[in-house]
Amino acid sequence: MSTVVLPGSFDPFTLGHLDLTRRAAALGHHVIIAVSHNPAKKGTLDLEARLGAITAVLAEAGLAEQVEARTLPRGLLVDFCRDVGAGAVVRGLRSQLDLAYEEPMARMNHHLAGVETLFLLTDATWSHISSSLVREVHALGGDVSDMIPAPSLDALHAAAAVS
């Protein structure tokens, strides 16, 4: 079984993220969900809350043996891939805009370390969902329960209660 890394901020982990995880695992891969802190994004959930929610989602989905969640340390993604023995990164594409954003990074990762990028087209059911939109809708009092797994929703509610 080969190891692949699914990187992202996952703030929060959505049903689209879960779908990508399931699909990568179904291809026979050991999947490491690499949770990062992106200083360019205004986050809602801290790293521990995101990791806890993702771990709970994986357990509920029966994926805990084939998929794990880890913190992505600062530095290059390809260095993390090397450290965990991953030869590929998995990225979901919702639209051509995502491809335009992801392509240069995929080429750089390959140039730097020979790490391939596996692009999976997002299932149309989830293609309109992004973590940032989920955060915005939730912050304005909207119902996001059909866009994120229950542990992610619990984490959002807990973060809102603290704010």
C-alpha cells in the first residue's frame, strides 16, 4: 500500500474532504491528512480542534485503520512527504480555478522532490462547498449540518461558544 498525503487547513473538515479521503483510500492508499495552519487565512478552529474532529470523523466512517490525521509542520510539503514515505499528494479540484491554483504547486513539488500530485475531481454533490463558505454561513447563523460531518459541526459550535 502506498502512502499519499491530503494536505489542507480543514477549517472545518467538510463532507467534500471526507469524500476525497474515502476515494483516495479506495484506490488502495494509506492516507495521511496533513492539517496545516495557513497564516493567510483567518481561521476559526485551532489545530487541536481540527485534528480532534477529523480523528472522530475517521473513526465514525470506519477509516481509522487506513487514514490518519497529523499536523503538517512548518516547512515544505515535500519534506513532510519524504519524512512519512509518501510519493504523492492528493488534491481535489472543484473547478478550473482550482486547477489553475494547484498546477504550479504540483509542478514545483515534482521539481523539488519528485512528489507526484493526484488530482481527483470533486463529486458534484460537494463542489460548491468550501471550508471558508461553511465558516461564513455558520458565523451568520446558517445551517451547515448537511455540509460537514457531525464532529466538525460540534467543533464549530464549541468555537462559537468561546468567542
